[in-house]
Amino acid sequence: MIQDRLTLGALVAFLSYIQMFFKPIRDISEKYNIMQSAMASIERIFQFMDYREVLPEPVRAKAPESVMGHLRAEGLSFSYNGQDLVLRNVSFELKPGEVLGIVGHTGSGKTTLANLLLRMYDPDQGTIYLDGIELPSWPVDILRKEIAPVMQDVFLFSGSIEENIRLGREHISHEDLLQTLRITNLYEMVQALPQGIHHPVGERGISLSAGQQQLLSFARAIAGRPQILVLDEATSSVDPETEAIIRDAMARITRKQTTLIIAHRLSTVRNAHKILVLHRGEIRERGTHDELMGARGIYYRLNMLQEKLKAS
């Protein structure tokens, strides 16, 4: 009995010794894997930091004294890899104060068209005109001021609500800021917060709901008083009740600005002056909501499908 106990005790001591020996080795192995992953990430970060793609300033800049917001696209074709066309011969006109809706299946080229209008890329063929002047002839700083995007994925910084709207634009007055909050249906929500407009939003807006984040992105866009708004799937990630609040805000915002709305939910573009239906990079249909519904084509089928899903 005593011998068995001694043997068991020796075994336990031996296992403890083994554990004490291998635990540091296992920890070192785990730390080594973490270090390797961090080194790979740092390499990518440095590659990104070393990448210097700067939008070239025009040799002979042209810009009128006042921007009206008249957009015209002629024969736009574009590919990301130089071979597979994402857009094919796209042409349209958007007069000052008009609202243009762009709809279509996923992958039809809607966001690519928005990127071309924002001059994130230049088209392979065709030209985009703003107030009769080609986009590459506009000074970049004026172009960025007059065309404001509201994207599907809202990126908020860890500062206050005011800082996230201003983005360093000190020329925006406090009164303009409050007026922007009223237009975007954010004023009452902000006033109810403990610190009001100085309330911290947290990293990536963690302290705000998805709808509040989206409304904040609207406020950020219109605070600088741009002449053109580009809304890319601005209501796709919110519930129907919040979407109704955002649509109400959009109705106020689009009274003065020229607006291009890219949407999956067709209810968002129902009241647009014109609607373009993109399919595989081409404009297959164009017209008002009633005209497209009467044509019983792609737009009609998309609308019927969404109504059926809403009812189920």
C-alpha cells in the first residue's frame, strides 16, 4: 500500500515536472505564431503606407464661380482589370435639383458608376461632365467639396458627434451644424444625449444604432453644403421603421441638391425624377416609377419580388 502511494506520488510529481517543462514551450510556440501573423500584417500596412496614388491635378483647371450641379455622362465604359467591362456605354443626364435613381441586381455596376462620379476612378471610355466641364478638368478640392457621398458602410471615428460631422471643416458654424441635425432628423436624439452634440460615439460608432449612424453620415455629407449627393445603398442595413425616418430626412435633403440614389430597396427611388435600371453593366430601362411599372420589364419584376418578400 505504501509502495503504491509512493509510486503514485512519484508519477504525479513526474507529470507536474513535464507540465512545467512543456507549458513554457507551448507558450513560446503560440507567441511565435502571433508574432509571425503580426509581421505579415505589418508588411501589408507598410505596403499600403508606401503606396502613393494621388489624383492628378488638371494642367489647366476649369471651374465656374458657382456650381449648379448639372451632371452628364456620355458613353461610359469601365473595367477594373483592363479586360472585363463592368460598365458598357452608359449615358444619362441629371439636371440641377433632380433626383436620379439607379437600381439593378447585385453586380450590375451600380457602385462602380458611383465611384466614377466621385472620381475614385476615371472611365476607360466616355466622359463625365459637371456643369459642362469634364471632371478631370475640375480642381480636386472643389470636386470633393461639391460632390458628397453617403455610403452603405458608415465609418465613424472615436470622437464626438460634432467632430464626426465636421471632419476638421472649421468653416461650418455651430448654427449650420444644428440646422443640419434638424434636417437629418437627428436633433432630438442628440439633445437627449447626456453631453449633447459633444457626446462620444465610440470606435466605429459603437454607442449608436445602425440607423443613427446612417443619419450621422447624412449630416456629415450635407454639412458642407455640396451641390451633388451620391447615396450608395444608404438604407440597406436598417429596419423598415428606421428606413422611413431616413426617407423623410432624404426628402428634405434632396429638395435643393442634385441627388443620385443607388438602391436595392425600390421604395427609396419611387419618387425620383428618373430611374435607370442597370443590368450586366448596361442601362436596360429608364423612366419614372410609373413608366417602368407599366413597361413590365426588369424593374417591374424586381418590384413584384420585393413586394412578395415584404408580404411573406
